[in-house]
Amino acid sequence: MWEFTSPRTIVMGEGALEYLRDVEAKRALIVTDKVMHDLGFVSKVSSYLEQAGVEVEVFDEVEPEPSIETVVRGGELAKRYCPDLIVGLGGGSCMDAAKAIWVLYERPDLSVEEISPLVKLGLRKKAKLICIPTTSGTGSEATWAVVITDAEERRKMELASREVVADVAILDPELPSSMPPKLVADTGLDALTHAIEAYVSQWRNDFSDALAIKAIQIVFEYLPRSYRDPSDGVAKEKMHNAATMAGLAFSNSQIGVAHAMGHALGALFKIPHGRSVAVFLPYSIEYNSSEALDRYAEIARAIGVDARDSEEAVSKLVEAVYGLLREVEEPCAVKEMGIDRSSYEQRLEDLVERAMQSTATIANPRVPGVEDYRKLFLYAYDGKRIDF
Ligand SMILES: [Zn+2]
């Protein structure tokens, strides 16, 4: 038995934000950050909500990779303000913080760490959740994932619950139009990694497959355009949709080894999420291909690769991923990220240990042990092809 969970409503396309004009609620708490203020998005969302007769309060203290302390503060505000609608506005950090704040508000007896697929949360007794992404990558608007950082231990907690999937996701292509190119590349590659990992996961299913493969096709076709030309509205809209589709795919399948490694690298060396997972993507494909050759070959064919057999298709897929990374000027190996070898090697055991603790590889086609992880991290540092 398998459950497919998604937002009840996904509003997309030009003018999607206007959906808020007809929202039914009394008091909304917008969970966001200062950048959203400066870009004018908070006032735009507030004004639509006010047109619907909704009172608005704003919590704009979310930092990149939100900490436990931040969401606890947001939870306290929610308990005082008593909203019947929570709006997560921003990138993955803002939306993940909104989910966690929502849980703390509805379940004051719980702590953030207790958010788990195994715990019945009983949400939606006090409020509903609308997520409005302003980047095109994390897919948080459609997923069950909540990534909160334990700042003291520099550890990313990979929390999840089907109940935290938003009621409504609003995909307005005007919002990601203001992303700088580097952020377009980082977030777009995160979406690609979600989709490819979801497609080969052992928990994949026909529904996640369909969303993953379409998202992969869109990213290969439109990410370079979106990166090169900020005014390319078609590419921006396509990438915005692809990110949500990839989110739906992995949320109903699972991510994999590139995310396990990327979370470790990102936490220890402060690398943005998308960049830190995407750098491991080609290596993860080569590593997994002994167990998932035909699945990767299907992906290769879906993006137009012509090959005699599955081996050739997968090797061309790896080349295509490297090609895309270069096209959007992202690193193809860890050594290109400004991390010197000695500090990387010094932290190798820590990287391996963190990756081993990650839940991302539960359903990975090939489950790495300590020795494999050591080699994977070292090969990916040098840009060496996987031969084990
Ligand atoms: Zn990701």
C-alpha cells in the first residue's frame, strides 16, 4: 500500500497570487524573511489577503537554513496571534519554517525534533497552510519535508510528516523572476537532483515517475534559458512548475545519496543546498548505476539521448548532467568550490558520519557503507569517475 500526498490545490501561471483575494480566513500569519520585504512580496501578499478581509501579521525573521530557535520564536508568535491561516512565503527556508511553526502552534506539547512520519500530529484544527515559493527548486510548497538546522551541532534535521503538506501551493511565475542567476542555477539543480533521485528510488511509483520524468525534461530544456536570460518568462514559469513537480515526486518517493552527501557538505562548509547536492549528482548516478542502470537509461532517453544500450545511455546521461552544470557555471567537483584539500580531508570522517546518519539513502538503489562514502567524497572532490 502506498499513499500519494499533495496539496489539495495548486494554483499556477501568471496572476496566480490573485487567488489570495478570495481566500477564506480571518487572521493570517505570513512566515517569511527580510529579503521578501525588500522585494515587495510581503506587501503584495498582504494586500491581496486584506482585500479578502483577512487580518495580517508578519513573522519575517527566518534566516537561510532556519534554526530551532527561530521556529520556536515563530511558534510563540503564532500562539499569541492565533491565526487560522499560515502563509509560507519565500524559498525553502521560509516554507520549511512555516511548516514547523504551524506544528508548534497546533501542537504546543511537541518539540520540533518530534515531527516525524510516525507521529500523528492532528494538524488543521487551528489553521491551514498556504505555501508561496519565490525560488524554483526546493519544492517545499508540495513536500512533506521540513529541514531545520540544529545550530549548536551544525546538523540539518531531515524531518517529515505527510500532514505538513500545504493545503494550497501558489506558483506565480512573477516571484522567481527576481532571482539572481546564481540562485536560478542553485535552485534549478536542486529540482533536477530531486527528480532524478526520486525516479531511481526504491520507493518510486507510477505517480512519482510521471512527475519526475517531466520535471527532468523541463530542467534540461529550460534551466539554461532561465539562467542566461532573466527576462525569459516562459523559462521562468516552466522551471517554477518543474520544481513543484520534482518536489511532489520525491515527497512521494524518496531522495538519495546525492542529498545525503550534499546535506553533510552544506552543513560543514556552508554551501547553498542546491549547489551542494548537485555537485554529487553525476557521481551518484555512476555509483547507483550498477543497481539502477535501466532506470537511468530511461531518463537518458527521455531527454533525447540516442544510445545503443543502457550502459551507453547512462554514460551519456552523466555527460549531460556535467554539461548542464557547466552551462549554468556550477562546480562539477568539490575542489572547484573553493574548499582546500587539507580542510576537506580533515573533515572527511565527519562528512562520512553525517551522510551515514542521513535518512536520504533509506530507499537509494545502492546503500553505501562507510568505505563507499569515503571513496565517494574523495572521488567527487577530485572529479574522478566512479570505478567501484
Ligand atoms: Zn534538495
